[in-house]
Amino acid sequence: MCNSTARKVTFFYEQTKKRFSDMVQVIPIDQPDVAPFSMPDRFRKEVVYFMTPLDGEGAPSLAKDEYWIRSEDAKQWLDDGVFTLVSPLDAHSVAEIELTEEQEAWLEWMVNNEISTIRIAK
């Protein structure tokens, strides 16, 4: 194998290794028999867009890195293909954000397995 091919293979290997090491596991708390779902590490920051506020009726008590997502909301986001984001600076500024393929797959996993409470782990 020539040096340039060896460098390309090494680069590909390192990128693949990095990509898989930058994943988190979404663990279903309320459906412990369901296997965890892998998401990119950035999902730790994105999950807050989907979580249901804990001051509502029926809200469970949660530990650190645990989130509650109402199943009705998850179904609606899947149907619409978007979620709504409200500006923290102006409550009247609302944007509809298109779901990424990863977010859509995660929501399908949530809905299909009737999951509403999750934990994010490395």
C-alpha cells in the first residue's frame, strides 16, 4: 500500500473512531426493556428543545440528565416535521425548526416504544 493510501485509511479510521466516540446513549427510564438509542453528543444540548416543562400536571420527578417528553408532543413533532423554538429574549419571536434525520429517528423510537422519560449517558 502506498503512503497516500495508508494516510487516507488512517484518516478514515480516526474520523470513524471519533464519530462513534462522540455519541451519547438515550436510555428509556419508563421502558427499561427497550434498548438505548444512540445520538450524537450534541444531542445533550438539543434535548432541552424537546423536554416538557416539569411544572405541568403529571410531571415526574427527575434526576440529573433525565428528561420528560410528553408523547403527544413527540407525535406532533413527527407529524409536522418541525418543532417550535421560542426566543429567550423575546417571547413573541417564535421559529419553526425542521427536524434533523437524527431527531426524527429518535422521536420515532420514542413514539414506537411508548417512551416519555429518558436519561442521557455517555
